[in-house]
Amino acid sequence: MQVVNTKYADTLNYIGGQIVSSGSNRFLDVISPIDGNPLSRVNLSTRDDLDRAVASASAAFPAWSSMPVKERVQILYKYRELLIRDFDELMHLVHEENGKTLEESKAEVEKCIELTEFACSMPQMISGEVQEVSKGVECVTSHAPLGVVASIVPFNFPAMVPNWTLPNAIALGNCMILKPSELVPLCSQKLANLLKEAGLPDGVLNIINGDREIVEAICDHPGIEAVSFVGSTKVAKIVYARASASMKRVVALGGAKNHLMVLPDAHPMMTASNVTASMSGCAGQRCMAASAMVGVGEVDHIVALMVEEGKKLIPGKNLGPVISAAAKARIEGYITEAEKAGAKILLDGRNCVVAGKENGTYVGPTIIDFVTPDMSVAREEIFGPVISILRTKTLDEAIEIENANPYGNAASVFTQSGGLARLVAEKVSAGMIGVNIGVPVPREPFSFGGWNESKFGACDITGKSSIEFWTRLKKITTKWNPEAKTNWMS
């Protein structure tokens, strides 16, 4: 059913520096999860629309890639200034379309600025190696852009995740096709406007809106050299298999089941507040959220503090909604299933309704104790403000539980023992490790990326590792002086 009287105009494609309609008349309603009010309608695209976007990017690539990197990043310096200028507007847009609290939305925009600052350092990051490898013979390396690349981004960070890929990819000389989540397309349009104002040439960035059809078209398109994806593991596997079958370079980030191991010597208040914040931040809709806690030995005092911390989280105030009614129903189904299986609900967030926002899709903070490894809440990604507590007698058992799960995004340990912390860091099978930190996200220049079924493909998606993903390494060997003596190496 079509929504009318939306707050914002229809969200269309952005191709060649212009806002353009899709070749289809298919629209999806963009609904704010805060109160259920309509924000916009997003025009879903066709494969012909993607062809036009790729043609625009291909036409822009020769001039953009031949521009010195120091000149390219001058545009990103300006883009950073504009992010700061329009900080409040972008923060409120994140809040409206995703449902994050204003404080969480503020942190997301601050991260966008940090990511852009890293991209501005590319002239220093990609300065090539030079070495005289034999008498009179010199080898030089350089990073060559790939061409037209694509980034498929999720709903949970509508401003930050596009900035995981976009600034680095274009700073390195590529032209980008950005495919936002159809649930939250507004932030990407704002970012495109800011980049155009900053001086980005038309065609370097193109935005194509759509659903599964466009994702498949991106994977198949012969004019796209590389694809990055962030979303569920189920879809990440499909994207990786399909895009790599088309001979593309792919990095596809999937879901997670992050375990926080809490030892009896952990600082009680710091642990309780960190674990609860990790579980509930962004309404639990982040792949770095604490989804499972493994209590090692006697940790009842910490669990009790977690419940008290959880009670301070008030939906509609300092806890935002989940993205949709379908997500709310799915999350509450997990809680009910755990209760029926014998787990104990210490804090119950089901059937949450916020006064004045009755059509919002809220789930209250939920803490489930005495969960066993076979329960679905212990095995599957819930993507809501829910944490499952498993109990073990030893740290070895806790590590075994963590390593038995198919994901490998993050793991944390809470302890005052440096030796035990190092043991966990060495033994757990995860790409990002925290010690007394509930959300161990690396900061630039360190890169974001998990292991196992949390990531498919080579390289990480941010930081230094992303340079290798978005470029090809070129090696040039030179000899000019015939006077130099020769040997087998020259």
C-alpha cells in the first residue's frame, strides 16, 4: 500500500551527479521505526538502471584515476568540513530512518568524520617502496586503482558503513556504485550531496537503490571489478559466491555471535556496565554487539548488577527501536523459545510499547540466564537488545563454547589477570578481541574484519587492509646506466 504525505521527497537514484528516476515504477515505503511514520518512498531500480550507473562511473574513471592522489584527497578534506558543518542534520537523519538514539546517531557521524580523516591520509599510506635491488637496478611499487567498484551497505549504520568504503575507494582512484539498504536510503543521498558540494566530479559516485534484484545485478555485472558487502551471513555467502564467480574481487561481511567471557575476578561494575551497553547499544543491531555472555565460575554478583544496569535502559529514551515490526516479532520469538526451553528470563523486553509512539517497533532490554549451548538464543544472531548467559566451570570450557560457534567476528574477556587475558586472545577464533571492552571495534588505521563465517573474501573492509582490497600492486624495475656492472640479478 502506497504511503502518501511523506516527510521527505521520493528517494531516487543518483547517477552522473544527477538525481534520476528508476526505469521501474516500483516503490517501497521508508518508515521510521521510532513512531511508524512515513519518511519517504524509495524507487527500486532495474538492471538497465545499473547499466547506466556503471557507464557513468566508467566514463569518469580515466580522469579521476589519473588525478594525483594528493589532489583527490583535497576533495575529501572539504567533504570532512561539510560533514562537520551539517553534523546535526545528518545526526537527525540517522536517528529518523534507523531509530538510533540521538547520542548513538552523534557517535555514528563522528565515526564518519574519523573514517574520512583516514582516507585523507592516503598520500602517506600508499607511498610506494623504492629499493636498489642490484647494481644500477631499481624497483618501485605503486597502487593502481581497480576501476568501477561497488559497495552494498546495510540498514544498521546508514551513514557509517558507506563511509567505511566510499572515502578509501575513491581516494585510491576508483569510481563507486553505492547500493544502500532500501530500509534506510536517505543518509546515502545526503552523503552524495555533500561530496558533490565538496567538488567530487560527476560519475565518481553513483547511487543505485533497489532490493535483491539489484544486489544480484551488481554481483553479475561485467563492468564492476570489486564488491564489498555488509549484512547477514546467509546473504554474504551468496554475494561472495555469485560475485567471485563473475571474477570479481569480493569482501563480504556477515553476522556474528560475539561471546563475552566474564571471570570471577572481573571488576564488577565496569563489567556489568560494559556488557549491558554492548548488548543494548544501537538496540543490539550491530555485528559487534554482545550477544552471549559466558560466566566462568561464580559471577552471580555481576549478573545481578547487569540486571540493575539493564533496568536503566528505557525504550524511547535511551534505547531506540529495532528496525521493523518483523524484526521485533523475530526477536521476541527468540526470547519466548528460550523461556520454553528452560532458560530464566531475568529482564524481559517483550511486548514493549512506548507512550506516544505506539506504532514504533521497540524491544526492551532482555537478559536471559541459564542458557545452554543447544538453544537457538545461544547459537543464532538475534540482532536485538538481548543477551544470553551461559555458565561454565572453567575458562577452557568458555573458550570451547566460543570456538564452537560458526562465526568469528569478536570475542572479549573481562578479568584483572593479564595472563588469562592473553590466553583468551591467543586461543579464541575471532578477528577482533577485547580485554575488558564490550565492543572491541578497532580504530583507524587498524582494520575492521572478522573470521570464519563472519567474513568471506580477502582483506578487511577498513583501515590499512582496505588499501590492498581497493588497489592492484604494480612493480616497476628500471635500469638506465649501462656503466653499471651486471650480474645474474641485472
